[in-house]
Amino acid sequence: MYNRYDLYGPVHKGLRSALSGLCFQTGSIDILSDEQGLKSFLEEFKRVVIILEAHAHDEDLHLNDPYMQYAPETAKRLEEEHQVLDLKLDNIVTMANQLEQEISSEERRRLWYQLGRDLTRFTAEYFMHLQNEEGPGMDALWANLTDEQLHEYSDKIRSSIPPHAMMIFLHYMIPAITHTDRFAMLSGMKRFAPREAYEAVLRLAENRLDSNSLMELKSALEAAS
């Protein structure tokens, strides 16, 4: 609903960006001639796994009760999807770990090919899961909770995410969301977060945004001071 608070919106945009980027790399890296490309992919994949696991855990921790109260069938469906996706992600993690071992070129090619296929399939199914959260899930929450209550749940979720995982989330979220959402996030941090936390996120924005988007954000933050 365009005029209600979307609890999922910004983080889901970041997750879509992260997974899409990984899928692109599995199709563009020649692992037999680009050792550094493979190493960079595996390092980034590990970081993305951190936020995928954090996202699922924090949803279960904070949103299970309202889902069970207001939309138990939706809760059951989302939990079943979580379980299936967790197993598929575990299998991909296993392949990624094997690619870091001393193996033959032929085995490396086989694993890379299978990882690319499985990651692409996982991403497609994960995107459908996100759509179910944004669709039936969010519809149930909007029908039974006020925006103020949704903000409270969002605050609880954010506060439970470890700082390292939060910075990974923001790495993908900041360029994936609108200027309006970036400004709301950064201006809120400027007012209420510790100064060092705000400055760390601003430095991240400086590294992740194009020059025009960064200029627009900094101008808005200065005007709001």
C-alpha cells in the first residue's frame, strides 16, 4: 500500500540488489583465468549469507507473533518457505566452501557451474518469498496494525541486528533505495544515533553512491540541520 509504512521495503531492495549482483558474477567470472574474481565473489557471497541469515532470524524473532495472531496461514506459508530456502542456501554454501579447497581444475569448473545454476534458482525462489512477505504478509500487518506499531516492530528488528551485519545490509540498501528513503534514514541517524555511527554510515554512502545522488543527499542533510 503506497501510503502506509512498508516494514519490508528498504531491506528487501538491498537483498534483491545483493543477490542479483552475485548472480551476475556467476555468469561473468571465468574461474580458470580469474582467480581474483573468484576470491572476491566468495568473500562477497559470505557477506551476503550473513544478511540472509540475519533477515530470516530477525523476522522469525519479531514478526512471528503478529503473523500468528492475525494471519496464521500466511505465517505457516512463510515459515515453510524459510525452511526450504535455508536448506538450499546451505547447499550453496557447501559448494562455495569446496571452491576454496585445493581441487582439480575440472572439479572447480563443475562446482562453479553448479553453484551458478543453484544460486540463480535460489534467487528466483527467494524473490518470490520476498514478494509473499510484501504481499499477503504486509497486507495482514497493514490490516491489523497502525503505522506507529509497524515502526515499533521495525525498530526492534534493527536493534537486534549486530553492527557488522547492519553495515553489510546498508552497503546494499543505500544505493538500492530512493533519495527520500536515504534522507529519512540518514537524517534520523543524525538526530538520534551516536555520532560515530552516523559518520560511519555517511562514509559508506560516500563510497556507494554516484556523485549526483551523494550531492543530493548531503545537500538535504545540511538543509535539515
